[in-house]
Amino acid sequence: MTYSDAVASLYRLQKHGIKLGLERMAALSDRLGHPERDFLCLHIAGTNGKGSTASMTASILEAAGYRVGLYTSPHLVDFRERIRINGEMIPELDVAKLTAKILAEDQSDVCPTFFECTTAMALRYFADRRVDVAVLEVGLGGRFDATNIVAPAACAITTIALDHQEYLGDTLSAIAFEKAGIIKARVPVIVGSIEGDAFRMIEDVAQERQAQLECLGRDFAIQGTREHFAYRGTVWELDGLSCTLDGAHQLDNAACAIALLEASSSRGLSVTEAAVRRGLQQVRWEGRLERIEETPLLLLDGAHNPAGAGALAAYLQTLRVDHPRRRIILVLGMMRDKDHSGFFAPLKSVVDHVVLTQAGLARSSSAHDLGQELESVLPSWTLAAGSTEAVAMARRLASADDVICVTGSLMLLGEVKALLRGCELSPLQG
């Protein structure tokens, strides 16, 4: 099986759709020799921020000298982005070998989904390459997510907001219950900026499972700016920290990452203050306020729900502090099942022009439909048939001091990144 054959085989599994439950994943793991038992795990859930927190956690552990597996989703350009060891993507040959092995072990009685197979691949690869620790980002929810077969040293829940309601429920409390499903008996759990009914739900689950709960603002705290901040927790008191990831919201994610490592220190992970500093200064996480070009400034941000849009709007507003006449041009494409009006609400007072477009996926909302739905709240706007035309149009509209921001869908970001790199795009999860 070649790499191309393997990726095509994996994506054919999308016919199974999203199927909640751990039975298939447990059976698949059993046939693969339970690779998740061969290394320590840190498990991270949350509506927003879980990927950034996972990347920071992995970067700090790598700086501490560990061999670190990182599993995230979705990818932007290359399927192999999902599975990394110390920042290096899984080789194409390993994808091909492991896909053949997993599909051979399936024997047609399990019928795993795409995500279950990629999760099994990551766990087996990490075990084969003898990682010391793996940082696993939850794919969807938590309770029934394929990653939830692991027994972590510690876990974290970064944020709770409305998203994926068709699978997780239509209230914050219901969504919190699903994400709290990663909490294991007597395993520490870190909670980010979560309040009200959502926090109470997580607190109830933690108490029921006798899991020590530490929450941002009560048990650990962070103050300052991205360039210079301080952390106060149960173990460390750190001053003069900085992080490469842009946006004020990344401070909360950094706090969760540090607290997660504090909580896991009694479980066999030893991290120095120097490693925390170096890891935060070296972390990379594509597609999150990622600067691609400077004149004009071209940003890619994967926000796709109202909470993410709020964080993006706050950041875009800061770009006008020293340049009050700077125009913000948004390239916007979204999936049909997302809250389009809720997403644009925090952005409408910040953005000067919107180029509406769509990613090349069946789930994408057409630019025309987005325009009809948002017409009453959009500033000046234009339609573009696809990502290539949309970026070209935004560049024609922008002056050297303006900002172009591509957002609304990680799938759209992947297309734009592939376009700008001049490379082929791996299939994206539909």
C-alpha cells in the first residue's frame, strides 16, 4: 500500500460518518495490542483552545527532554500534521504500513470510522517509536471520543461554548457533561475559563470520580500580556514568561498547559522552570492568528464558532491601536452546520469589508447562501467562487497597511495555506 492509497482508504471510511461510542475503538485497540498502555498520556478537551493548549504542553515537555507524541485534528494541508513526535510529522511510509495493519485487523466486524482509525494509528505509532508521553487532543466532545480509551496522568478542559450541538447537546451544561467524560477516577483535571452551569457540571463529575479539580482563577492564575506574563499555581511561581502564539486568549491556554504539567508532576513527569520558558517561546501552532505575510498583513485564524469569533475580534481591534485608519478585510467561509450570524456578530463592528467564499467540501455553505443570510449585518462585501479567487480579491482591495484575515473554517484555511505554499492539499475531513 502506498501513502496515497492509505490516505484514500482512510477517507473512504467517512461513509461510516461520526459514530459516538467507545466499543469500536476498544476492539481496535485490543487487536493492536493496546498501544495506549505503553506511554504516559495527557488528555485535553474543550470547545476552543484545546489544540493550542496541547501544542504548548507538548512543546514544554519536549524542552524538558522528553520524547513527545502529539495527536491533534483536523489537519490543515497534510494529513500527517495530525500525528507528530517532537514536532516531526509521521513519515508517509508509516502511514501506509499502519493503515494496512489497522484495516487488516478490522476484519469487517468493527467498521471503524475515519477518526477511530487515525486515533489507532497515532497510538500504535507512538508506542512503536517509544515516546515517553503523548499529548492527545479530543476530536469531538470527550465522553465518547475515540481518544477516551486512554488512562491519562492528568487531563484538562479548556473552555465550554456552543458548538457541535447536534452531537453534544444544545446547552452549555449538556456540552460540559460530554467534555467532562474524559475525567477519570482520581486523575487530576485542569479547568480553564469556565463558569456557571457548565463549571458546576464539571465539578459534579470530578467529585463523583474523586478527581482533584483545579480551575483557572481559583487554584492557578496568569497575569500580564503575551510578551510578558506571570503564572501562579500550586507548584510554580513564574515571572517574565512569554509565548509565541498571538492573541490575549492564549494566556488562558498557557495557564492550562502549565497547570496540567503541574498536576502531572506526581505521575512521573518532571519539568523545570527553564523548560516551561523555552517551550512557550518555541511553540508553533498553525492556523491560529498565524501571520503569513506582512505587507499587507495576512492572517489565518481557525475560529469557527461565536466564542472563537469573539477572541478574533478582540485581537483584530488591537491591530488598530497604532493604526486607527487600518482597514480589516475578512475572507470568510463556513460550514453549513455552523452558527453563521452568531459567528459574525462580534466581528461586525471591527471588519470593514468581507469577501465571502467557500471551501471545496460538500459541507461548505455557498458564498451566495452566506451572503443572503448575513446581508443585513455585513459591511461592504463581495462574493468569490473559491479560496484562490477570494485571496486574490482581498489582496486587490487591501493597501499596504491593511489587514486580511482568512477565517470561519479550518478547511478554508487549509486550502489557502496549500495555495500560498504552492503544494498539493491532502483530503480534508468532510
